[in-house]
Amino acid sequence: MEELRFDEIFTQLKDKYKTVFTYTGFPDGIVIYRPLTRSQYYELFENEQLMDVEREDIVCYNCILYPENFDIGAQPEIGRASCRERVCQYV
């Protein structure tokens, strides 16, 4: 099975989610992500029982589209911010 080129993957994800972005600040390559939906945002931030790091994990899990199975916890810190913080800042 032939592997898709990055531009093909980006186009497919854009067709599916309409609004997608790329982030190139990771040493392992480019990440494609989408914003939270309005309902996801309210559900996430109205839950007072969640800690910030848990919210960041949920955002990353739901919004990072490529690479599939991106392990946010395995990424090194970038400057003073962790990858979770960096991705959540943009989402």
C-alpha cells in the first residue's frame, strides 16, 4: 500500500474537518491539528474537577490529527513549555 504524501494527508483532513492548522515546532516533524468545537470547549472548561494538565491531554488527544497516535508525552520540552502547553496554546 502506497503511503500518502503530506500534502495529500493535509488535503484529506481539510476536506473532513474544514479548519486545520500545521505546527512545525516539534523536533519530530509537522503536526496537523484542528480547533476544538464550541461544545467541546464548554464541556472541557466547565468541568471544574479537571486539572490543567488533564485538559491539555484531552485537547491534544482530540485535536491532533496527524501524525496518527502522536504521543504528546514522549515529546521533549521546547524551551520552558511542554508540548502539551505549546499545542494547547494554538488550539
